[in-house]
Amino acid sequence: MKLFKNYRSQLILVLVLTIVLVFGFGFYVHIATLNLQVIVNKPIITQDDVTNFGNILTSLSRTSFFFLALILVVIITLLIYTVLSLSYSLEEILKGIQKIGKGDFAYQIPLKGTNEFGQIAQFLNAASAQLGIARKELLKSKESVELQIKERTAQLSAEKNKMSVILSGITDSVIALDLKRNIVMFNTNAELLTGFTTSQVMGKSISQVVEFFEGKRSLPIDEYAPVKSDGFEGIVFVKENVKMASVKGKDAWVRLTVSQIGEGNQVNLGNILTIRDRTREHELEEMKVDFVSMAAHELRTPLTSMKGYLSVFMNENKGKLSQDNQILINRVAISTDLLSGLVENILNVSRIERGVYTVHPAPLDWVQFVSNAVSDVQIRAHEKNLRLTFTQPSEPLPSVIADKARIVEVLYNLLSNAINYTPKDGSITVWIERVKDMLVTHVRDTGKGVPKEALPHLFSKFYRAGGPTSEGVKGTGLGLYISKSIVELHKGKIWVESKENEGSTFSFSLPIAT
Amino acid sequence: MEKKILLIEDDEFIGYIYKRQLEKNGYKVNLFLKGKEGLSDAMTNPYDLILLDVMLPDISGIDILKGIKEKEGIKNTPVLLLTNLGQEEVIKQAFALGADGYLIKASYTPDQIVNEVTMFLKQHQQQPVA
């Protein structure tokens, strides 16, 4: 069948064949015409010539018919062959394309020739084979991706379950907020603490669910749950003794810790609130404060009697007692004073902790006030042979805003400590300086100083550097705690700088009167 | 002429030692351990000074003060409160009702109380009583 390299050469051959036949026919006609001419040009035309002429014409007509028929047959045959072969190739290619289109990449178009359709078929076969390979690979990778997705999904759901089990297991309430401060997570304990169920609060603003109070002040949402866009990760707010009021009517005393994660902005997670229910502890603490306060009140009455009777007894027996007895009674008096100081301090602490310890600050000539306080304790310093000096400021200083009755306790406390903790022949210096809109008062001693490890605890309740009975100096461990509270109620600060064996400098600041 | 002081103090020991020291210094002292009895005594007997404990079990010192200050004839009798530390609120209230001063019991010895009383009466006498 494959006679020709391609359809173009097939057509050219048909054309050439036609031309050759046409020319051959023309040539034959020409020869025949020449023979006729010879006859026609004869001067005399014989009977033979006429017969000859007729024969030639007949032969010409026959041959012409034969030639024309041959030409037609050849052309038509070749054309039919071409058309048939074209239609067969097209059909095969169409069939192949349809099969490939349906995804049968294994199908091969059965056209082997070198002509155009053969080339197309070969190309399509190759492409189809490539597609087949590509599809196989695709299917393979799809399977592996599906497997991976399955694994990941299982991991994620395990992670989620693990998280929710952990969250429901912890005794703190955990509430997560999105960037708009709407609730996106609410654990079991949050449900118990607030009285809401998770489905009731999901998507609601935190302020529609709970409100936090510091004392009487309602904490604004921007204060306890600030939205920071700086990628900060960690705790952004923490406060003890916060009162949490649930809109459901449940109140609790809590410790509120608010954190955020660095990727918060990308995953729309604003804050994570961790709320520890401290209601029970708070009640116990209140009971403790109440008990201490009541006990101290009860102690105070007999103590007042003891002090009163003792002072009358000592006055009426001045010079009448033996030296030995006088020492005994003096020690009773010292102990009574210590005890009554302790009771007063405990009462002050309980007032501070109940928030009922108040100050009534008014303008106060501070330089004069400090100078007087220093003079008042001069005798005690002198008894220990300590040099106590008040350095007058080089320039006139303004008054401060302070409650005389309260702030004098701070001064006496710092001066007493300096006297108590400075060995004989040491020195104590008191001076005042102005720092911006505050007056800072310093009390420096040449005592043994505060051990480094004691410094952070020095202003804590019941803390005594060196243990409860340090160096025979009697004290309650409440003085500096009370002093700190008093100074802070005046919006001032109190601090200490100290090196062991080099002495200490206690300082506190008070706002200047404007 | 010896001055008469009404002392209302529920703690017997404290009441006794104050009375003892005041009498040693020439005052005539009537001590009442019960607030109500003290008040009714104040209504009938004239005094130069009333020393009044503000924390009493049967009736509050504030109520006694009100009773005294509302009664014609005795409302000008000066009243000094006997208080404890940390009773600023009661003291404020008492001053508003017309109390003349206060003495913190824990801060004074009985003799110092006598001194304060003597000083107060001396100053009070110099001022014309309205």
C-alpha cells in the first residue's frame, strides 16, 4: 500500500503522469495531424489518399479515446486511492485521539507509514505513552499525599484532643481570646468558675462574660488583655487578689495571668487568660487578718493596764527598790514596751492588709520635721555613744505632702534601726535632697550592713535579716514593712543601699507640695 | 475648789488606776464601768470634766456623747475621749458632735493622763464658756 513517501509526492506523481500522458497524446495527435497534412498538401489526391486519410482519422479517434480513457482511469484511480488512504488515516488518528482522550494511554495508532499521518500517529503514540507514564506517577504521588494528609489529620486531632484533655485537667481556668477579645476557647474549669457553658460564650466578648476588679476599680480590657502586634511572647499581665465577677452572678477572688504568643497576629489569637481561683485562700487570709486584729485588740487592753500600773509603781517606788529589784522591774518595763510595740505593729499590718490604713497628707515643713525627729532620738544615740547628725540642706527646700502622724513612724523606724544595728562609737547621718518633684530623705549608718541575700526581703512582712533573734536586737520584723506601706500610701518610694561591714543607707521619697 | 470628773471606762483595771492617780492629784472622780449608768449619772450630777471611753460594751461612747451634748445644762461640760490607736473615724465623728479632745490610752501613762487633764482644765478655764 505504501507506494509513496508522502501525499505530496503522490499528488506530484499524479500530476507528472497526467502531464506525460497529455503530452504523449498531444505528440501522437501532432504526428497524425502531420500525416494528414501530407495528404492534404498533395497536389493530387488519390483514392488511396482518401482511404488513408480516413484510416488515419479513425486511428486518431480510436487512439484519442484510448488515451483519454487511460488518462482518466489513471487519474481517477490514483485520486480514489489517495482519498481512501487519507480517510483511513484520518479515521485511525481520530480513533486514537478519542482513545487517548478517554485516558487509554496504552493504545497505539496502527499507522506505520512515513507520510504525514504516519508521523502524526507516531507523535501521538509517543505523547500518549508519555502521558501514561506521567499519569502513573501522578497517581502514585497523589496516593502518598493522601496518606500524608491522613497521618497529619490524625496527628492534629490527637494534638487537639491532648490539648483539650490537658486543659480540662488543669485546675486553673483557661480562656483564650482572639484579637477582637472574643472567646475562642473555654476550658472545663472556666465553665465551673463562671457558671457559663462553653457553647454559651464561644465568640462572645470577654466583657460580656466576666469583669475583673482591683479593689473597687473595674479593670479595663485594654489593661489586662492588651493586644500587642510586636510579636511579643510571654506574660503581659499578672495580678493577685483580683475580684472576678461573672455576668452569671458568680464572684471569685482570683490570680489573673494573661499571656500571648508570638504568632498571635497570624493565627488570630489575642490573649490567653489563666485564672486561678483563690477564693478559699482569700477567705482564709481574711479570717487570719480578722483573727490577728481581734487578738491584738484583746491583747491591747491588758497591756495598757500593765504599762499603766507599772509606770505608777515605778514612779512611787523610785529610790526605794534595791538595785537588784530595780533591774528586775526595768526589764519588765522594757518587755512590756516591746510587747505593746509588737501589738501595735500587728494591728497596723492588719489595717494595711484590710486596706483601712489611711493617710491624710497635708503640706509639711519637712526639713524642720526631720530635724525635730532626729533631736528626739538623740538621747538614745548618745547612750550608745553614736554620733547622730542631721546635715542641713545647702539650699532651702520646699514642703512635702505628708501625714505627720504616719510619716513620723517611718522616720522613727529608720532612726531606731540605725541606732540598734550600729555598733558603739559608730555614726549615723541624716540628710535631705531634692530629686525632681520629690524630697528624698537618707539615713546612713556605719553598722554591719545588710547581707546581700537579705536585701530583696528586707521590706517583707516578718522578715528579719539574720534570723529571728539577730545579735540580740529585739524587733518584730514589721517595722520596714509598715514603713514601706506608709511611704507608698504617700506615693513615695523606699529603698536601701548596703554593703556588708560598710553600713547601710535607707532612703525614701515624698512628693513636694505644690 | 476640788474639780469633779466623771470617768466612764469599761475596763476595771484602767478605770481604777486613772481614778487613783487623778484623786492623788486632788480631783474628785466618779468611775462608771457601765456606759448607761455613766450617762444617767451625767444627766443628774454636774461635772467639770467627763473622761469618756469610746469603746463600751453596752452603749457606744458616741451615743453617750450625743446624750450629753443634747441635754441643756450639761452640754457645755467638756468631754475628753479615751481612745485606742486607729480609731480616727470615731474621733472625727466625736469632734463633729462637740468632743473637746482625745487621749490615746496606749500612748500615755496614767500620770501623763493626769497631766493632760490638768493642762486641759487650766486652758479651758481661761476660755470663756459660752
